[in-house]
Amino acid sequence: MLGQRLWQTRSRLCRPFVRNFTIAIDGPAASGKSSTARAVAHELGFGYIDSGSIYRCATLLALRQQAKDDSPEVADLITNAHLEINILPNTRQAPQRVTGMGRLCVPDVQVLMNGEDVSREIRSPEVNRHVAKIASDGQVRKVVLDIQRSLAAAAKAKSTGCQTKGTAANSIPSGVVMDGREAEADSVPGGVVMDGRDIGTTVFPQAELKIYLDASAMARAIRRWDELNSQLKETETGANQPVYPSVEDIARELEERDYADINRTHSPLRIAKDAVVIDNTNMTFEQQVYSITDLARERLGLERKYDDI
């Protein structure tokens, strides 16, 4: 029934109701911004920009070149890099552990840097430890800001406001690939969902919908620990041996990251004055995604669809 209902909802979305609608989702580390933003974009047929991956690519480049975190060289490295952020055509259901029901589709994102798939490497503990320092650099942020806005423009041009028919996705250099579903004839270029820490305050201060997604420090630490350990491969010490820090260590790292994000000079983490604050500590994944989807529908002049979820 729910699958049929969601299909009917998407069908009603397949009409020219939106153009240039931006959803900005901000919040601290491990608050669920990325997975939530991807699911919201999928539900609405919007483009998606993983802004954090751009800073992570800059961090990975700095680590590989052994450049210091505050070196002017980092801005040059990311300026000259060729980045592709692709939403893969095959979507997966959100984990039972997260949703409680496992119904939502969360598209996977592939990040290519100079043609190399770095999707997993940019999420490594080493990158996690350095990314806050890299992201606090004013010149790096200036370069990334231009990249974010360019990618958002490309995503809006490719998004449809509805997606129903399955076709293969094609890669768009320096852009965003939707999940490959072809829009109906009367759909129009629509919107984009972008997550980060300064999207609603700096990147898109005029966004039609701003969300600040938050959770308790321990809830975020557990989620990050689960995320890191889900990436484990067989190691020399045996299969599925934990190689990442404890939950407590991750909680301390997140506290340090929060402090750095809030107190940095350039575009610090702030709650936009007109943002809707959602604390998802005790929410299911479905609840937080559908609550944002319904907020977007309201702003678009459409009826809410998920009040009973």
C-alpha cells in the first residue's frame, strides 16, 4: 500500500509546479544530513549536491600532496581538480536499523576526483581528522562556494520535479547525475537539495526552505561509528575486525569538530534565522525525511502527504 501511495504521490508531482526551488539542509557532523538530503531529493525528483564531499576531496588532495592544512596550496589543488558528483541509477533501501521499516530509497553517491572513484576514501578516519581545518580556510571556502553554486545550477537544470520511468543514467562532468529516471513530458527543471554547514546562511541565503538538522552528541557518535564500521573489509588480522576508534573516541572527535565549525572565522556553523530546526535524536529516518518533504510541499503550495507516517 505504501509503495502504491508513494508512486501515486510522485505521479501527482509530475507537473510543472516548481522552478528553481532550493532546499538547504545544515547541521553538525553526523546529524544525518547527507542520507536525509539524498532521500528528500529522491522523493521530490530534485537534484542533490553533496557539498561536504568537495571539502573532503580538498582534504584528500592535501594529504596526498603532504600539504599542510592551512597551506595556500590546498585552494589551488581543489581549483585544478576535476570533480564529478554522480547520483547512481540504482537506489537502495535505507537500512532496517535506521528507518525501523526499511521503505525509503537512499540513492548512493559516487565521487570522482580526476577520474578516480574516491567515494570511500574521502570518508576515512584520516580525512575526518583533517577536514575541519581544511574547511576553515577562507580561500578554500571561496573556491568551494563557486563550485557549489555551479553544481547547484547544473543540478536544477537536470532535475525534473518528477521521475518515473527507468532509464540508464549518464555521467555529467563537473555536475550531478540524477538517479536516471526519465521525467514525463510536462515536467520542468525544478529544484535542488544541498547539505552542509553554511548552505542556508552563506551558499544559498535565499533558499526557499532551510532545515537545521541536529541530534544529541552520543546519537551522532553512534551513527558515525556504525557508518565507519559498515565500511570494514577483511584485514590481515581477520574478517570484520574493528579498526576504527570507539564510540567514545568518535564522540570526542565530533565535539572538537563542532567547536571548530562553530568558531571558525569564515562561514561558521549557524542556525539560519528562518530555518526549521529538526532534532532527529529520537526520530526514525522515515519521519525526518517525510517531515522535510511535506514542508517542501507546503512551500510549493501542495498538500501534505505523510502526516500519518
